[in-house]
Amino acid sequence: MLAAGQLALALVMLTTMALVAYRFELNRAQRTAEQIRVEHVMVSELVGMRARLQHDLITGTDSKARHESGLRIIGMDKGEAGATPVWPGHQSFAEIVDNLAGQGWDNSDTADVTGSISGTAAGGGGSQPAAATPAMGVLSLGGATYVAVAARGTTPAVALKPIDSRLLGWLSRTAGVAPIKMSNASQVPPAAAHVDLSQQAAVTRPQGPHLVLQWHPQRPGDLMLIRDGLILMGITILIAMIMIAYLHGAMKKLRASEAQAQRLAGFDKLTDLPNRSQFGQLLALETARSRRAQSSFALLYVDIDRFKEINDACGQEAGDKLIQGTVSRIASLLQPGDRLARIDGDEFAILQTEIASARDCEILATKIHACLRQPIDLGNLEIRVRVSIGIAMFPADAATDEELTQAASSALALAKKEGRDRFVFFEKMLGDDMRARRTREDELRKAIESGNLLVHYQPIMTADGLRLSCVEALVRWPHPLGGLVPPDEFIALAEDRGLILPLGEFVLRQACRDGRRWPGVRVAVNVSPIQFRQKDFAKIVERVLSEENFDPTRLELELTEGVVIADADEAEAIMFDLRGQGIRLALDDFGMGYSSLVYLRRFAFDKIKIDKSFLESMEATGESAIILHSLIHLGRALGLTVTAEGIETPEQHRFLQAAGAHELQGFLFSRPVPREQIDRMLAAQRTYDGPDSLANSRSVA
């Protein structure tokens, strides 16, 4: 539409330029035609005067000429005694003019006589005056202007006719032009048309004016341009109006689209609530307003307890309905000035404005818990929602909006830690813990960036406990003040703060680098769920193996149920790519999840690792021993390598060996140790086994 409008405007502009050019040509042609008509009419008048003069010369009388045409004929009479003849036979027309002026025929002693001749001037004397061609011209005598002809009949004579309004009016009507007037050629405006009847054989006295007939020519081009211009202007206005309407509509749609895009960028699609980004702006505005008004408000973080388990068990559609139902109920409890936002999948934020004390927050949190305890209908089932709530107040708990969000987040974390389904107010000691956590985060980030981490390895032995078949890589953080920090104390922090990806790649790379020291021994590396869901995880592993020149068949990646529980289809595709490289996959903590058997049936694991919790209670009850025995036989029946963790006593060793476990791991054999200790263990093993130990270790692997 816009392109068509632009093309139409271009055509209108080209047409306008063509019309302007045509207008000049049409005006020029009209002016030329008018000049031709005026010249023709004027010459016709002179020719008629000449004919009448010749007639009067022949007849010897001027009565007819005087009566019919108003001619004044000079020279037909003999003239007064002593007068100079008007036209002696030897004089030219110019000389006759001078003679007339000299005689003062117009009763003026100072008569200004000028003139010019149109056509062929009468020459000087000749023996046959009647044969001479009469002269025609325009004369200015004594302030009056005349058209004149001269002829030499038997008696030379000059016929004069005044150029007055009567003659000019007749000339205008006959030629069909605007009113004609006599003017000096030097005074004719450039836009006026004029005809000089004395262009040929001009006889002009130097002191006299050069006379022309002047009129204002018709300009049909201007009329055409006005008429067609109005049409073009109407078309242009119409096109412009259409384009303006189109552009207005397009701009309106664009503004609506931008508004919708901004709205979508700031609002959650599922609940139509402000998202984290938009809520941050609302929080900043409320903080500024509260400072000016010297009032208080509260920030409540609300998290649905065990939402992921509900979502996995009931499906994503049911999870979405649960989110929408929760939002609807919470929103019904808020005051007009309060704001609700969805800042994460199952986490919400509430701005509770204009509070008088912590009691107002407590009342709202209690109402939320009571309201959500009523079942939410999901179509085919009903669910009672439990939520954890963290509360922080401004300005009592924080001086800025950033500190307030951190305070509310800390209170929420404490509510979860204390058992969920409760609300917790932020306290100063929580703030101290938060600052300590931030300090620990900065220190961990620097340790990862500088490579100031250690990787220890815990041996995994064959069932007889004599040979080392695999080592599990376990990262340690040598803290300057805290000593050697175990992974349980900083892995969760790394996951929360987005440090698990560089940390995981560091451990994988170091394990491959150290693993080259131990031919025939497999190296197991734990994979975090966040790390596993990283984009192109399989390609990253392949790149590290290539750069460290490590055999993929000697690498084992240990996964937990949390790795595959979020998106089974995506997990299956990633595992397929990893197995395509020759990498072995192990299911860690087997027996602890409610759906481990489902995973064994669907996913192609090479190994299962039985959780150590079964061994911890094995002596207290016989049920754990039965479960252990069943799990081992299940793994063997599926063709999987079965590894038991947490072996600490010889009795546990003997039981698991008898039950058929393939591999054993625990403090009974070794704690996690530096790589140099693994070197010594393998050297001692080769000494004990003899020259064939290397081949044996490879066969075990």
C-alpha cells in the first residue's frame, strides 16, 4: 500500500511537470497566433486605405474616402500659393514626412514627425509616378499617431487615419485579442505582446519614438494548468488522504504492537501478572514513594511447596491450572494498592503497601495459607496447595530495593528450611547469613576463575576388594581460612549463583587430564541437573575429551533422577548423543526416587549405584537387606553394572559380594584422595598382581 502510494505521487509529480511544460508551449503558440492575426488585420487596413487613396487620386476627389473611412488626404489640392508641394516627384516617403512637418499641416510649429514604413518604401523621383508602389506606415505627428499611406497618382497624396480608440477597438475585435494600445517599444512590459508594423525598411527619426501595437495576450496554458491542476491537486489530496489514513492505521497498529510487545516483555503470559523485570520497576517506584511519604511497606515472597513433584506427577497442563488457581486466590486477598507478580515458575512476590506494623503482614500471610488450603479443582483431581512465605519490611529491614529483595529471599529460604508451609519474617541474623553467603560466593567465583580448586578421587573396587576398577572425581575447595571445603558445602551455592557450569567443566577437564595417568581405569564424574540441561552439553563434553586427548570409553557420567525428571524427552536425546561417543552413563542414588524403575526401562544406563542409605540401616532391620538383594538382582537381570556405595565394614563387604554386586565403594577401601595417592595404590596393585596386572586391570575395566 505504501509503495503504491509513493508510485502514485511520483506519477502525479511527473504529470505536473509535463503540464507546466505544456502550459508554456500553449501560451507561446497562442501569442504567436495573436501576433499573426494582428499583423494581418493591420496590413489589411493599410491595404484598404491604399486602395481608397488610389481611387481618389484617379477620380480627383477625396469625398468618398473622407465620408466612408474618415481619411484625411493631403496633397490632392494644388495647395496654397508659395507652398511647397506635399510630394514632389523626386521625394521619398520619409522626405514627405519631413515636408509635412515643415509646413505645420497640423497647425503646430513644433510638430514631432516620425514614422516608419511597412512594406516597400516609395523611392525617390521617377518619370512614372503612377507606377510607384505606395508606401504604408505609422506616423507620430504633433502628439497624435496616424496610420498612413502615400501614393503617386496624377497628383501625389498622403492619406492619414488617426490611431484612436475607435480604430484600436475595431482592430482588437477583428483580430480577436485583448484591447490594443499604441506604445513606445522601449516601454513594452516583457509579458505584453506587441507587433511592430515597421519592422521592414524602418524610417525612424533619431529623436522620435519607435511605435508598436501592444496588448495583453491570452494565456490558455494558464487556464489549462489551473483546470488540470485542480484535478491533479484533487487526485494528490485523495492519494495523500489515503496514504495518511493508511499510515495512521499502520502507526496505530505499530504502536499497539509495541505496546503489546512491551506488555508481553513485562508480564507473564500464563497469569498476566508482572514478571520479575516489571516487578523490579514497581518495587523501585514503591521504594521511592515510601521514602518521600515516610511510610512503610512489605515484600512477601511466596513459593509453592513441592510444585515440581506435582507438575511431574500430574502433567504440565495441571501445573498451569494450579498456578492460575493459586494466583486467583492470592489476588482476591490483596488491597487495591497491593501488587502481585510472578517472578519464577512457582514463586510469586507481593507488594503490601501502607502497612502500620508487622501484624498487617502476618494477617495477610495467614489468610493466604487458609485460602490455599481449600482444594483447587484441576479438572480430574483436586489439590490443596501449600506455600512457604518470606517477609521483609521497608525501611525496617532494608535501605534499598535490592537489599529488600535479598532480605525477603533469605526469609523464604529459612521458611523452606524449617519445614515449609509457613511464613517467616526477616531477622538481622538472616541478613548476616546473607552477607556471609555473598562473600562465600565471591570467593568461590575467584577460586573457579583462578583454578584454585582440587579434584580428589575415591577408588571404586571390584567385588573382591582387591583391584581398583574406577575412580570417582570429587572436587575440593582449599579455602584460605576454612581449610579443605567438601563439595556438600559449596555445590548448592554454585548452583544457586550460576557457577555450576564453569565448576562442572573444570572438574571434567581435570578428571580427564589426571585419568591419562591411569591406563585401564575408568573415571567417573558427577553431573549436576543444571549442567546437564546446558545447551550443547554433549558437544561440550566431546570438546573437552578431544582437547584433553582422553578415551571416551573410559569416562563415566553419573546422573541423578533430577537430571532427567524435568524433561525426559530432551534428556533422552542428550543421553543418546553421549552414548554415541562411547561414554558410559550411571544412575546415581538408585532406589531413592519413586520412579527409578521407570527410568531404567526407558533410558539406556550402563550402571546403577545403590544409595548408601540402605547399608546404614541394614543391621537394624532385615528389610533393608532384602531390598538391597532385590536391587542387585534387578540390575544384574537388566545387564547393568551394579555398584554399592557407603561400604564401611567388612560385614557389609561380605554381604554385598555374596549378593552379587559388581563394584564396591566406601571408606572401608579408601576415602577420596589426591591423584598421587591413586598412583601409589595402582603401583602397589601391580606389584601385588605381578606382570599381568595391567592386562587384568584392563579386563576388569
